[in-house]
Amino acid sequence: MSPPALIRPARPDDADRLAEICLRTGAAGQDATALMGDPVLLGDLFVLPYVALEPELAFVVDDGTGAQGYIVGARDTRTFEARAEAEWYPAARERHAEPGTASGLDSLFLAVLHDPPLAADEVVATHPSHLHIDLLPPFQSGGWGTRLMQTLFDALRASGSPGVHLGVAEANQRAIGFYEHLGFRQLEANGFTRTLALDL
């Protein structure tokens, strides 16, 4: 009998698996494997820098065979943006192609890697923290998403954060419904993505 799944802190040796989960949920919650030529690019943007720079805010669901989902966060978005630019993105850019040398989604996300967008001032003024969460399909039910969120919320509250925000693709209606159920409210929308926020 396999051991029951549990939530534990992410570890550096989870990196390959977390990048895989990011890829397999990277198309508005669906598998982006067939859409990306570079299988690690999404991970280098949306999960691995958090594990490296703010490990105290990185957690995984582990079913005994390894991570099946994760949540990562940044206590102060402005501080994280600056640290990522200084400590993460330079080496990450060396690991991937230059913008304009790839096509499709790779081209889009390479542009993001080389010129990361900054969170809006009006968002971080009230909700300075942010997060990313992804779960493989077998763990997208059973309450694991809620448990991961509550684990991160507790850690952020303990750090003194007053609020957290996230970005979600407009196409990912299932995720939007999940976040709204947890109490997130919309701050911004541009037709492609929404910024949702929660007071802590």
C-alpha cells in the first residue's frame, strides 16, 4: 500500500518534477507539452525561481512517489522582482534560446523571460504578495488545492503580509471559479488574464 499524500516543503531536488508539473498544466490548466519546444522554460519562469529564492513559501503535494502539485509564493512582490532579476534570470536566460529564435509559445515566454513584466503599483500597494499554484489532474480534486492555498496563506500571514494576488488566464474558468470560491476578488482584467486578490 502506498503512503497517503501529504503537503511538505519543496526541496531543491524537486526542481525537475516541478518544472514538469508546470509544463503539464501550462496551457490554461491543460497540458502544454505539445505546445512548447523547450520543456523547462515555463518552470524557469513560474516555479523554480520561487523554490530558489523563497523556499519558505514553496510547498508540494507528495503522494510518496514525488510531487504531484505545488504552490509557491513571494512575500513582497517588488523585492522578489528585484531578486529574480539579479539572482535568477541571468542564468536562466543563458539556459534558453534568445527571443526571436523560437516560434509559437516558446517565443512568447522567451520574451517574458528577457523582459519580465512588473506587477501593477495599485495591486502591490494593497496585496504585496503573490503566488502560483498547479496540480496534476488526479490531484485537482479532493481538496488538495484548498489545502495548498491555506498552507501558503498561513505562512504569508505569519510573515505579516496583508494580502496576496495572482494572475489567471481568462480561458481557465475552472481555476477562476476555484479562486473566487476561496474569496479572491478581481482587481484587473484585460480580456486575456485577470488579476485576483485576497485580503489576509
